[in-house]
Amino acid sequence: MAFAKTAPLRSALAEALPERPFSVGFWDGSEVPGTAPGPRFTVRSPRAVAHALYAPGQLGLGRAYVTGEIDVDDIDAVIDLLQTWKPPALDRAG
């Protein structure tokens, strides 16, 4: 399987979530740093992104985690983050 380039994804993530209490590392070694201390998500393949897009929120993240497409460095911090952090609404029209 050919791996997708992550630059457009990193740019979109940084724009959609300007305040990020977490960091995200990608399969190509690139990263979107957090804007505050928090857990690190490691996205292992484009399939993880598909999980998140098809089922936004905790469901898609959970599916990607269970299938091994996303890994986290601190599961307790992720659970706390999911219970307390409210991301901004995404504009699905654009």
C-alpha cells in the first residue's frame, strides 16, 4: 500500500484545531505539535484517518485505537482529554 502524504492533513488539522492539548505524530515521522501539554497520538496509517472521518469523535478514535491504526502514549490522559476537552465545531460545508 502506498502511503499518502501527510502535509495537507497536518495543515488541515492545525487549522481546524488551533488549540490542541495533544500532539499528533504520523506514519512518515512528521508531527503536529500540541499547543498545550497533553498526550501524544501516533497515527500509524491513512486508515486511522478514515476511521476518524467516517465516525467523528470518540467512536472513530476508538475504532482506530482498537484496530491498532492509532497508538497513544498515555491512555489515562486520553480518557481525561475525551471527557473534558471540547473541540471547535468543524465546518463541513467547505
